[in-house]
Amino acid sequence: MTDWHAIAGTVEFRSDAFIDGKPVPAADGRRLPTVDPATGAVLAEIAACGDEDVDRAVASARRAFEDHRWAGTAPGRRKSVLLRLAELIRANAAELAVLDSLDAGKLIGDTSTIDVPGSAAILQWYAETIDKTYGEIAPTARGDLALVSREPLGVVAAVVPWNYPLEMAIWKIAPALAAGNSVVLKPAEESPLSVLRLAELAVEAGLPDGVLNVVPGEGPIAGRALGRHPDVDAVTFTGSTPVGKLFLQYAGQSNMKQVWLECGGKSANVVFADAADLDAVADGVCFGIFTNAGQVCSANSRLLVERAVLPDLLALVAEKAGRIRLGDPLDPRTTMGPLVSAAQAARVLSYIELGHVEGRAILAGGPVEGRPAFVRPAIFEVGPDSRLSREEIFGPVLAVQAFDTEDEAVALANDSIYGLAASVWSDSLRRAHRVAGRLRAGTVSVNTVDALDVTVPFGGFGQSGFGRDLSAHALDKFTALKTTWVNYR
Ligand code: NAD
């Protein structure tokens, strides 16, 4: 068995920003600690980029774009660089997995089998599109030839959260680079380590200097500077809905850059009594809300159950949730680690306290003595107006409601400002299709939860945002269509 602690003892932490192909400190020398939430230990003091650093990174990305050192390279060559980067991610998988586990408290069993190999696979998938994406010839009259080509936008800023630090970055970087853009990436304050290492690997893979820059720092400083920068052509953002709204303002206050938002969620898991295998449903329910300690944008944080099966299902879910092993994220036997920070845990614990007032506890949840970033999972039966059933908690807290009819189930599921994902459990093909069609969500999973793959688009309706990550559709965000009309009569 891999000794993850031994690897953790040897990994080096990159602590500078990465601009123009090399590590550099912030211009004013400022640094921010990044903390291991499992222990509270400071891992490293990371460059805290300000306006001047963001200017330097954007200028570097702009130079790289204008001299065509990346977009002007033959597609086959660009493909091979990104394929090589995917291979380097695989070759350094243990290190990258440990970095995300230390930095964000994520389970090593997840980072080593999902985040890191998933990142390599997504990069590989987009690399393969580079020499397989064609333009169009429009059906014009004889004597005219109209070519429709996809052009890279220029400088793309990617601002990402901490819940999947490497993978969220790759969701943005891979299609943006595949389309020929230069990128300036801002990781979350809590989790900069893996992407700072990724930037080095990109140079090793042959990505020209300046094509991928990383500016760690605070959201309201470095993130805002990117959002308001006059020379950034597009921002692709994953994070909370309130910050997503700020990026729309930043664009309006500056150069009207394109803004693509992947924001929060309050996804419903709708269980009908005709779903015969309740044990499988209960597994899906637990996976849907307790994976990554509930810190998943598409987490099924609302469970809507047909009244007839509510007691049986809740008994099964509570029994399975009771077996969750909280502990050291580097121990593969642990099934739930800490939240990303003590501050995030305090926020989640305040919802658990509220649950005890507003609802009926199925599983009490709560704090862990002496370990401020850990939260025990909680399940509450609540009413539709409870804050627990309306607000994104981003932790291991499940809000349960009963329903009696299909119409009521659909109405409850759609009664949210969000619309990222939903699940339907039913053994009736007709009902499953009927209900899936009526749910207002970017992804509806039938008889499973959180169906996700690089081949299918991921994104939301309503205040979950409007961008689509993954699949060939993500390339649309990072390209503009251009018409070249030739009159040859
Ligand atoms: P967040 O919005 O606080 O931060 C996201 C990023 O924005 C970070 O890099 C942060 O530094 C930056 N930021 C924060 N304040 C800013 C400001 N004033 N100006 C500019 N940038 C700023 O989100 P988080 O707490 O890191 O992540 C959790 C959120 O992310 C949840 O709401 C979750 O649903 C969402 N999320 C969505 C998806 C999706 O695909 N829809 C995926 C993962 C996470």
C-alpha cells in the first residue's frame, strides 16, 4: 500500500506566482499562508498577487498570444504538447494528489483516483480535439465563398474554487489552451499548491512561456484585478453565486469582456416509491451529499422522497451515513476528511444548529472536539421554507422533505434559485423520462447521482450560472466565430 505520509514528508511546496514561464514573488513581497485543514499547520507562505502582478501576467499572456507562439503553432504540435502535459500529470500523480489532499483536506483515495487521473484524462481529451476541429463553408450562392472559422479569443482569465483545486483548473485551462488562447489562472486562496506545480509541468511539456500564468492571491484583490482588467478578453469562473455576480459587474465596469459562470447549487434528489432497490438509492443519496464532505457544487443536498418510502429510506441512509469514518485525509481508510478550513466548518456548523431548531434531526451531526475543520455529517427533515432547504451550505448536511404526488415533487425540486443538477429514482421508464424532462437543471441523473463525464456538458440554469464546462461545447466559450467572405466572380 502507498505510504502517503512518506510522500507528504518529501513533497516540495512551490510558493511563488508563475509568470512568463518562471516563478516570481509578488511585486510587493506580500505572502499568504496556506493551511492544512486536517492539522491546522501552515504548509507554505504563498505569493499574494496584487494589481502589478496581475498586470505583468496579463501582459505576458498578451505577448504570447500576439506573437503566435502558441496559437500559430501547427495543430499537431500543440496537441503533442498538451498530451505530454497529460503524461506529466500521470507521472507526477502521487505528488499532485498529496498536494491537493494536504492543501484542501481532500481524501487521498479521491485525489489519487479521481482528481488527478481525471485531470490528465480531460487534458488528453481536449488535446485530441486540436487537430480534429474543422471550420465551415456556408451555403452561399455560386461566385461567393463564405468561410466560418473558430478564432481564439486572446487572453482568458480562469478564477477557480478550492473544492477540486487541480481538476477545476484543468476544466478551464484544457479547452482554453486547446482553442489557442493564453491563460492567467487564479487559484483559490485555500488551495494554490497543485496548480503552481502544474504550471512548472506545463513548461516542461513544451508549453511556451507566457501561455499559462498563475497568480495566487485573494479574491477581492487578484481576482478582482483580473475581472476588471482591460486587456483580458474572457473570464471563466467557478465559485459562489455572489462572486459570480461580481464578475458580471467587473466586466460592465471595464472592457465588456465575456464572462462565463459556473456557480452554486442546491440539487434535488427525487425518490419515487416505485424505485425498488432502496439500498442502491440510499448509497446514491449518501454519495450525492457526503462525497468530498459535501463540498461539491452539484451535491444532492435536498432529498425529496415519496411519503410511502420515507421511513425505510431514511433508516437506510442514516445507517450508512453513521458508518462514515472521519479522520486523516491521507489515510485511505478515512471516508470523510475535514472541510477546507475551520472558517468553512464554522459556517456549516451554524446550519446544523439551525437544523436542530427548524427541523427534525435524523442524524445529529456537529463539531469534532479539538479539530476545528471537521464536521460530523447531519441529516434533517425540514419544511420547504427552511433555510436548510433553500441555501447552499457546501458541507455534509442533507435537507429532507416528503412529497405525495409527481407534480408536488417536480414543484419542490424546481423551487430553487439554482438549477445545476438533479436526480430522479424510479423504475418506471415513463415516469423517469417525464420527470427528467420537467426538472430545470443542467444535468439530470436518472437512477444515479451526479452523472459527469468529459464527453457531456456540465453547467447550470438560473443562478447556478450559464457557462458549460466539459465536452466539445466548452470550446465555444473560448473561441469566436469569424466569417471570411470571398467574392470570386
Ligand atoms: P468563492 O466564490 O468564494 O471563490 C471562488 C474564486 O473566486 C476563488 O478563486 C476566490 O479567490 C475568488 N474570489 C472570491 N471573492 C472574489 C472577489 N470579490 N472578486 C474576484 N474574485 C473573488 O467560492 P469558493 O468558496 O472557493 O467555492 C465554493 C463555491 O464554488 C460554491 O458556491 C460552489 O457551488 C461553487 N462551485 C461551482 C461549481 C460549478 O461547476 N458550478 C464547481 C465547484 C464549485
